[in-house]
Amino acid sequence: MLSEEEKKLICRGINSVWNEIAYDLLEGNYKKTIPKSEVIEVCLDADRLRDVQHRPHGVERDAWRELTARFYKLSIEEQNKIAEGFSQYKRFGL
């Protein structure tokens, strides 16, 4: 189980991943949008979130690794529920 503060940190990390991959995923097409569920899926896929470059400011590398390890041990349903909090938007574009 993650605390509310840890959930917020995970969401900030997801936002960091999205900011990195959005242009490539949307192929630079400013008219293309994708649903939030797809954004969450690609951000959590391939352990992108574990990468320490996506840790929020002020979070130590080892602490981020430990937090993301605990996050990825949660069920997919729990991960998605937490990840929903990364943004209020339902669709994403450039």
C-alpha cells in the first residue's frame, strides 16, 4: 500500500514520462489525441517509470527505486487507479 504522498510522487513521475514520450507517440501530429488509459499504459510499460530520470525533484535515487518497486508490485488495477490521478484530462495531444 502506498501513502497519499507516495501516490502523488508516482503521478508526478508518470507526468515526467509522458512529457518525454508524447511527441514521439503522437508522431508530431498536433491534431492527434489519445485516451488517458492509453497514456497510462505506455507510461507504465517497459519500466519507464522506474528510470531515475523521472523521479520528482528532491526524491533520492534509491528512494525512487524502492517506491517504484513497491508500485509495480501492486495489481494492475491498483496501479491504474493510482495513475488516474496524474491528470484531470481524459484525452491527450500535443
